[in-house]
Amino acid sequence: MNVLMQALLDGICIGAIYGLGAMGLVVIQKSSGVFNLAQGMLMMVGGFIAGSLSVNMSLPMWAAAVLCMLAMALIGLIINFLVMRPLAGESPFTQIMATVGLMSILYGIVMAIWGTLPYIYPTEIIPIENIEIGVVLLSPSYLNGLIIAVVACIVLSLYYRKSREGTAMRATSEDEELAASVGIRVTKVLQLTWIIGSICAGLAGILFGMLGSVNYMMGEIGLMAIIPVFVFGGLESFVGALLAGFIVGVVNMLAGTYLEVTFPGITNVVPLVLMLTILIFKPYGLFGEERIERV
Amino acid sequence: MLLVIQNLEVVYNDVIWVLKGVSMEIPEKGMVCLLGANGAGKSTTLKAISGVLKLEWGEITGGFIEFDGKRINSLKPQEIAEMGIIQCFEGRRLFKHLTTEENLRMGGYLLTSNAEVRLRLEMVYHYFPRLVELRDRISGYLSGGEQQMMIIGRALMARPKIMLLDEPSLGLAPLMVKEILKVIQKINQEEQVAILLVEQNTKAALAITNYGFVMENGRTVLDGESEKLKVNEDIKEFYLGLTQIGSRKSFKDTKFYKRRKRWLA
């Protein structure tokens, strides 16, 4: 029973981190219809930047996290400027292929700067003590992941629902030409989405690194972890991404706890199997917008 | 003159020569219609004015467009929108996953003060009372007429000096067409907004406008006051489908290619 409770709670916390990474994908998908395959690499870059700041420059973790977010914003800006803006108006497929290229480039840059050595850094951005519920123990790094992901989800959802710029982003994703004709600066909107998406990736990368270490494998592992969450959550909903993160995280943990011994390696497969099963019954994912079709 | 177009030429994708010489003048608060058959270049003319042409690989290769005495050929769409030129696209283009009110608010995206947005919303609801109860509905599920009202409302939100309306009657029931055209006329008179109306429904368009231009094959070939155009022989034959006597015409008597030749020269 205790093992089960521990697995559930850990799963929820880890899932929240996956959810945060997936929210970065949602932001970009929502505004430009592009599936950013470089998201995992961006997570890794964020993790390494925070690692350098905290380990090499011995900054407190919260300061490292804030500086890392600023750096990620800058990286998002550069990516948009060098890669995505020249491709604006091309088919989403072209742009998705560009993100594949981006993935290799980021990987190369990370290898050149940080190499293959892992970074291990403090496990809390927000200082929290261990929380014990009965015999179940929640460590600070897990709680940090949960809190930050939930706050990010609420902030992003409100921003997109209520604010003028957020509505403009949704409008742009539907019809760029029309958006431009009402005076929305489409290029600015796309720029903003890449900045927000990169910041989400960076944060998720830091939290991901806190669970163990930041290393050169994180880009791929991170991407494989957030793809099922992203698809499962319905591609366009922040709440969907968070809840899907919870579900995937819990399933992952349960598989790790109970099945891993008998079927080694199954932990990484279960979320993808789950994703396929769900897509058969709910093609729009859990919270996807159904496409409006009128005849 | 509010808007002056002189010998405008437009090429798509560097090869397709769509507009070959369009000239128009629209006075302040004018109510003008642009007529022509399919593919004559009416929509392209509107897109050239509002600047969205550049988003679809079109380019202005000759002539000029002046608004309020200022060249706007090379301005970006949002800069042109800021000047008060607002286009409603053909085929009821809307942000269909947004609610009616969000759509209207997007129309007023360039308004900086909240008070003005509210004021403008009030105004739109005054012209289209039916939209009030639909304000929180997802606009993709509204009926065609309601969507068209919302789209004209959205244009009105942007504090327009001139509205470019591309076939607002497309695909609507005749009664709805009448209602919408009436409101357009009312907006023109009460809000001092100039209107450039593109229509296939020639009769209705000539009835509510003061002046008209006719396009064919990328050129403006004829213009005049709507009253005069209504009785023009060519207009009557090609667009209203009537002969001199005013009776409907049978196709077997038509030999219109000869008359058309004269226009094309």
C-alpha cells in the first residue's frame, strides 16, 4: 500500500514536469501549428545552463533558474529569427522538418560546450522541506516540479483565455492573413510564442535535471517523455497537457514499480502504448479542440 | 479624395498578371461598388489596397494607391489597418474557435483604451442587436447571416475610415442579404465610413451605392453614378440579364461577344 501511494505521488510530481515540457509544445503548436521536435534539446540546454550557473558560478538555485529563463527567452528569440521567421508561410511540414535540424544543431552545441559530463545541482528552486504523509515521503525536487508546473499551467491558461495578446495568439493560429488584416503583428506573435515555448522548455529541463542529473542524453529522453503527454493532452490545451502529464507520470511510475522487474525496459514503452490506445478512441486527445466543420 | 488608385498592376508569384490597370477614386464617406465577373480581379484589388496581397506572394508592379494623400503601396497590412482601411474577406472569414465577442475584440485590436473598446462594442451591438445574445457563443457555430453580421461588426470595431467589403451577400438567404445591405448603408450614413462594396449581386449593389466601377480581365472598364450604370445597356445585358425592353433574355439570341470586344479594346 505504501509502495503504491509513493508511486502515485511521485508519478504525479514527475508527470507535472512532463506536463510543463509539453506546455511549451502546446504554446508553439497553438500559434503556428508547428510540432517543435527540438523541445527535448531545448530542455537539455536549459538544464545545462542552470547547471553551469549553479555549479560553476555557485549561484543560488533560484537565481540560476531566473537567469536560465532569461537565457532561454534569448535562445527562443534567436531560433525564431534565424530559423522560423524565414520559413513563415511555408507549410507546417517544412517547419517541422526545420525543427528536426534544430534538434541536431542544439545537440552539437551542447556537446561542444558541456561535453558528456553530467551536472548535479541543488534539488530545489523554491526552498521546501521534505513532506512526510504517513510513511510516504515527498522530496523537494518533486514538490518543486509539481508547484511550478501547476502555476505555469494556470498562468498560461489565463493569459491565453483572458488577455488581449493571448486572444491575438489564438486568432493568429487560426488565420494569419485575417489576423494581419485586423492589425495583429503576426511576426511579433510568432516571436512571442517561441520565447514562451523556450522558457517552458528551460524550466522543465531544470526540474527534469533535479530528478537525477543533467546529461547529454536528456534531450532525447525528455522528448520521448513529453511527446505522449502532448498528444494525449490534445495538442492545444494547457490543462490537458498538465492532466495528461499526471496520467502518464503515474502510469510510468506504476510500470516502473511493478512491471520493471519482470519486463525490463517496459517503463519507457507504457506511455507510448497508452497514447496509441487513447488516440484510437479519442482522436482529438483528452482536451483537444474539435475542429469546427460546417457545410 | 479619400482613396485614389491609379493604373494599378499586380503580379502573383512573379508570373501571373492579375491586375493590368485598375484606376478608382473613392471620396470621403463615399458609397462605391465594384462590379465584375468571376476572375475579373475584384478581390485582388481589395487585397492590394489592404496590403494582405504580400502575404500570398502577390506584388504591386505598377501604378499606385494613395490614401488620404499618402502612398500606401509598400506598407505592411497592419500599418494599413492602423490608418483606417479595414477589409472584410470573401467567404466569411472569421476566427471560428473564438467567441463572437472575442472576434469583435480582435477587430478592435488596435484600439489602445479599454473605454473605447467598450464604446465600439456598444456601437456594434446597436447596429446588430442580434449579436448581443450570441456574444459568448463560439463563432464557428453561428449561422451564415449571424457570422456576416459579426464580420461587419468586427470591421466596425477597428475605427475604420473605409471598409472594403468583399461579397457580404455570398451564400446568404435573400432576406438576410437585404437586411445586411441595409445596415451597411446605415453605417455609411451614420458613422461617416466610406464603403467599397464588391458584389456579384449587381442589382442590390447598385441600389444602395452612389457610384460604381466595373472591372473586366484585370482592368476597370467602366465607371459612373449608380443611377446611370443601372440603365447602361452593357450593364443591363451582362450583369442584370435584361434587354432594352426590360424583359428577361433568352440565351439563344445572345451574340454578346461582339459587344464585349468593344470593351476589351
